[in-house]
Amino acid sequence: MDVHTHAPSAAQSMTRWERLRTSKGWQRNLRHAGSYALLLAGSAFMLFPMLWIISASFKPGWQIFTQPPIWIPQHWEEVRAGSTNRMISLWQVEVDGEPQKVIELGVRRYTTVIDASKLQEVLSAPTDQLGEAAATDVNGITLNVREWATNGETRQVVALARGDGDTLIVADVAALQAAALRLPLDEVNGGDRAEILIGETEFRGRELAFDGSTLQVIPIGPESQLSVMGAPEIAASALLVPAESLSSAGFAQVGETELPLVAVEGLDGDYITLVSETWQPVIDEAEFDDKAFIAARAQMSETEIKPVNGVVMQVATYTPEDGAPVEVAVLVSGTTQSVVIPVEQATTLRLAQMGGLTSARGDQLNRIPYRVQDGFSEGGEGGETTSVALVGDTREMALVAPSAVVDEAFDVAPEAIQRAMYTQFRFDGYREALQTKVGETYFGTFFVNSFILVVLNAIGHVVSCIVVAYAFARLRAPGKNFFFVILLGTMMLPYPVTLVPVYEIFRDLGMVNTLWPLFLRSFFGNAFLIFMLRQFFMSIPRELEEAARIDGAHVLQIIRHVIVPLSKPAIATVIIFTFWWTWNSFLEPFIYLSSPELFPVSVGLNFFRDQYGTIFYDRLIAASVLSMVPMIVLFFFAQRYFIEGIQLSGLKG
């Protein structure tokens, strides 16, 4: 019996994976997956700017453009400094392997210098033979070491100065090991300038008092710094004192660095300076408006410096024409008149850190100018905000803490510390944007103006476009199609072509700087909307109109009772387009309006940016997000009508 064997066919020899990979279903699914991946990538690319601006609206201003970027809004933890409104930021470091929150007590910068008396020889090296400088630790001293390839060998050198032409003056690392020193940068910069000669090369250096002798050094860098950190509880012991009352009291050793000590006039013991900065006397605007008044200089005595509610102010005795003398604090000094307040009524007078008053607006009382800071916060998370008037003269103040705190302090390199932060979505930007005065009004006024224009334009477009579109779609008139072509031709005209003549018309009518030019033309129709409604009306069966005419309806009744009820999707589309155009319109209101109280949101945002954009990025971005909300909400709830209206408007032509 013969046994015949058959070789397997090509289909049988294919593995399961190969059969799956070559199947039509697999290829179809692969194409779908690729299409969806491309769609998702494109959506993410288009959506990223909106997600970024929404995320940024919940951040404080400093986080918006910081590097490296902070993608999710964070809150930097703070503690209050003593009884002041100054907040001190917390940092996080690793102490014995455990994270610990601390405050920064001070920073001291250091630099590497060369003791000229210990350096005997320097060399001249062409720059094209030298490698890039790299910070290298040499016996505990950081040097900018370069590789020098010369005469077939490589040697390590440090550049000391620039030589003639394309050369650098260098010295061998081995020769610098005994000559290199690490000294505080402030001491080096405080030394006298000196001309130092090494061999035949002259260097510009410094002459310092060092260990009881005079030391000539050549600063070569790199610079570094050490931060002194301490427990957050130290902030509670901080005192605010005038900067001029401080005097040097030496240094306190903290690890590998030193912290300057100061003596405070009128206080016992030594202190450390936490921060020294400018402070400004402020008073609540409500109290300023209610209690302050204008006093003629002729009715005031000579001023003297006295504390008022803990704030040093100019104080004088004011004698009214029909009253008893009263002691007043001078809030704003003028040439012949001053703004004053009775000393016992200045209950909200206090000092505020100048850094929180950077966006003060101008105001005046009886032509005496002064400044007001809106949205002023007393500090701390969730602190209330108020408007304060800036009064008196600025002062340099210092926050100090008793020197005993250095016993528990420690030094750390800057790269070992990081901000103590946690995720928090803050709404302060939104609240402050609505409360910030823009010109003579507030941001909420811009929203009201925009909504008024949207409503008026929507009414105008719906009424006028329905009537005109019905006439083009149904009524018989000689030249109707010719006029329809003319109507469509107006869509081809660039807007700047009609801008000047239309402006001239409204100017002659006395309507410039009013809302009239921004909505009046909508009552005369819109070419695009008329075209869209005409297409939709032509898709409505004529039999419905004929039945209405048989029942005795005239044209307006047919439009009202037949056409309009059947055209709700198209009318909704008209309203959406009108809302979109009006809400985002910038050029027209920018040209016609000059009074801030009439600005719509688009121009108001630009005005807000001009006033506060470089100061209040968080408020500007929050206001921008608020301006997007109505459009997003409208489209979300009306998208079904919008899509249906667009689709049906092109069914019949």
C-alpha cells in the first residue's frame, strides 16, 4: 500500500499571528485606531492652550510664568512674621532623612579667590586649545577647571584673567591647591582695589584684612551660597524695627557659614535680620473717606514726628475757625492744603509691605492726589481683602529675631531646599478681577454692557433677517434675484472698506461714544444670516403656507404662526452666531467707544491689560476665562440646534 504525504499549503503554514495580521478586520481596526490616535493628538494640541489658561486662572501671579513651569496650581505655605501682615515663605529640606519645613534665616554668598603671595607662575593659553570650564571640587575648594591640550599632552588649568588677543591667563590646578581660598563675597567686594603683579602679568584684585594681616587676592569664582534655615516658630518672635536703628554686632557661626548679627537701638541683646525692605503707611479707604478732611496749612501748627497707632507720622495741631484745636495726623501733604485725620480716629492706620502695593490707582480729594490699593490682603491663606489708601512717607524697616534662634539653625546648599507647597485651586484671581477698579468702573460693568449688546443685536438680527429672508425665499417681485446677488456681494467687501463711511455717518448723528452704533445696524439685517435663513425657508413645504392663506392669514401671520415655529433650529443658529460675533467683537467698540463704563468685555479686557497686565497676570487670565464662560455655556446647551440649523439650511437652493 502506497502512502502519499502532502506538503501543507501556504495558508496552512501561516501562524495564527500572521493570519490575524493579514486579515481585513485587523487592517480595518488598525486604520480606525490610527485615525482615532491622530484625532486625539490633534484635539490635545488644540485643547492645550485652553486647559493652560484655565489652570493658570487658579494660580497666584508668580506661578504663571515661573521656570520650571508649575502645571497644577499650588499654594506656597507661609507663616506670619510676628504681629505684622508680612508672611514668610516655608521651605522643605531633608533633615536626618526626614522632610522638615523651615524658614530661611539668611543667605551668604561665597567666591573662590587666589592668594597672590602663594602663586608663583602663570601661563598664557590660546582659547582654541582650552576645553569648557567645569566646576570641580579640589581639596574642598570649587574651581572652574579646564582641559588644556598642548604639546601632545593634556593638563588641568584654571583661567585667571583674559590675556592678549585670543588667549587666557591660566595656572595649573596643582599650583592653585595651596593658593585657593573660599571667602564671603561681601568681604571680597568690600576690599580695596589692588594691582597685583605675578611674574610679568598684572591682575586686578582686592586687598583684604585677613587674620590680622593684609591679604592680596584675585577673585576667580565660581560663586556659591549657603542658606541658613530655622524652625517656622522663629517667625512668631519677629519684630518690625526701623532699618536705621540697626548696627553691626559681628557674626554667629552656623555650620560652615556665618550669619550676621545686629544690635537694635533701644532693645537688649543681639538679633538676626530676617528681611529688610520698604514699608508704607496705609489706612482703610472707608475710614479715609469718612474721617479724613482738608485742612489749610495756615490753620495748622508746625508738624512733628510722632507715633500714631504704632506708625510714625507727621502730626500737627489743627485749629478750625469755629472749634477747639485738635491733634491731627497728616495723611497727604499739599502746598497750601493737606489731607489730615484726627489722631484718635486713625484706628486702621498701619504699616504694609510695599511689595503688596504695586498696583495702586490714582484718586484725589479736593484736587489733592493720593493713591489707593484695591484688593489689599493682610496676608495668610483666605485672608480678607480691602481697599487701602497710601498715606504718609515710606520707611525702610527690618524684621529681626533674637540671636538665640541660631542655636537650632543649620546651613544647607540651595539645591537641597525646595518650596513647601501643596495643590490648591484658588479663586482669588476671579474675585480680585471683579473687585479691581478699571478706570472709573469695575469688570462686572463690561459683562453687563456685552449682554446688553448681545440681546439688542439678537433681537435686531432675528426680526430683520426673518422678514428679509422670507421675502427672498417666497415673495414674487421683479428683480428679486438680482437684489439677492447684490446682497451676497456685500459679503465680499472687506470690513475696513465700509468702516470709515459708516463711522462718519454715526459721528454726524452724534452717536460716537454711545452703544447705538454697536447694535443699530443689526435691525437692518445681515447678509450671511439672511442667506442662511432663506435656504432654510425654501425647504419648508409651500402647502403649509397655502393652507394658512386659505384660512385668511396674511404674510406677517404666516411668518409668525407657520415659518417661525418651523424654523427654531435656524433661528437658534442666528442667535448663536449673533452672540458669538457680538461677544467677541473688538474693533468696532474700540473705535466707537472711549468711556470705560461703556466698554464691552472684549475692549474691557484690553483696557484691563493696559492698566494691570504686567502686574496682575492672575487677574487678567481669570478675567479672560470669565469672558469665555458665556460662549462655552451657550454652545454646550444650544449645540443641537446649531448643528441642526446649519445642516438644514443647505438642503434646498
